[in-house]
Amino acid sequence: MSVDPQTFRNALSRFASGVTVVTCLDAEGGPTGLTVSAFSSLSLDPPLVLFCIGKNGRTTESFVSGEFFVINILADSQDEVSNLFAGRDAEKFSKIESTVGLGGCPVIAGCLANMECRRTAVLDGGDHWIVVGEIENVTTSDEASPLLYFGGSYRKLA
């Protein structure tokens, strides 16, 4: 039995997820990033996380070949950041506040958490790559609630 792609997408939209922006450096050493909801913890010892990225994305190569990346977990006030990094704006980093983290990767300000990671594996996942990283530095904030995505739109905790 085969499930058609739209039915599968509809089913996945029923799973509420946090929203992240993953950042790294491109081949020329410039910042790049994209909005990612396919993110998960993987291991406590060692501290590992993973995210998934489409194989045909315009920034994919930077993430699967770069040594470092940062998972920026967005706060409920950062829906505009999510939209910015979901789009093709070449000047996105000039529109946000960030600092320089591990390996020169951008660390976005105002997030609930920032996890600076060293890439340890890239695994085949169908039409996506599964990128695994070991966390080398973490910052967290209790100042806000998470930005959530459910049913095709952003949600906030009541």
C-alpha cells in the first residue's frame, strides 16, 4: 500500500513541533541558514542532536559538508525570523541580531536555546539528509515560550 504525498503531509501537520533556524557557514565562509522543523535530540551521552535537510536545497551542501552548525530554537516572538529564513532573502543576516559562535557560525539572538554543534555524521534519509552533530556549547533562556508550528501555521502556548 502506498500513501500519496499530500495525505502524508496532512498527517505530519497534525504533529506540533518547535521551530528552529539552523545556521552554518557556506563554502565561501559567509553565513547561511534555514528554517527547520525536522529537528530532534538523539543522545544524552554524548550530547547529540539531528536535523533533516532536503537533498536538493540551495544551501544543502553547506550543511552536509561543513564542520559546524548551530541549532537556534525560536521563541514565540520570532515568527518573522522563521519566515525570513524560510525564504530566499540574500540579506537575511543583516535583518537579525546574531553573534559569532563555534567555527564562525551565526548564533541568533533572542532564542530559547542555541546549540553549537560539530557535525559527526550525515545519513541518507530518502529525499533528505539526516545531519547529526555533537553539542559543544549551549545557551538557554527562560524569558519566553516556544514558537510552535501546527496545522500549517504558527501557534503559541496558551
